[in-house]
Amino acid sequence: MTDTVFRRIRGHKANLDRYARLLATNLTELERQYIHRRIAEEQAAIARLETQRLATKIAATADKQTLIAARAAARKVAEHRAA
């Protein structure tokens, strides 16, 4: 999933670059408003993907911590039974 998220973020950033180049050209006010709206949408999409990426990373870390704690608890139970 990480590769997909990174590719999508890269695509949105490429779109932002293209919109920035368009803003440097001679546009009507309506075209300019449209591009500003698209820029806001691209930035929101990037923010959502970054949040998704971070949530996935946190979930993976939490799962590892749970696994470590479960293994430690299992060792304690085994030690208690052996004693």
C-alpha cells in the first residue's frame, strides 16, 4: 500500500506544479478561480493520503507492540507453570 500512496501523492504534487505553471499564464478570472479550486482539492487529497499513510504506520506499530506484549505475557505464564 505504501508504494501506491506514494505514487498517488507524487501525482497530486505533479498536478500542483502544473496548476502553478498555469497560474503564471494569462488567464481569465473564471479560469483563475477554477485553478485555485483545483489546487485546494489537490492539497486536500494530499493531506488525506498523508493522514492515511500515518494511520497505517501507527496501526502497524501498535500491532507490533501488542505482539511483543503478548509474547512477554506468554513467557511469564510459561515460567509460572514451570515453577
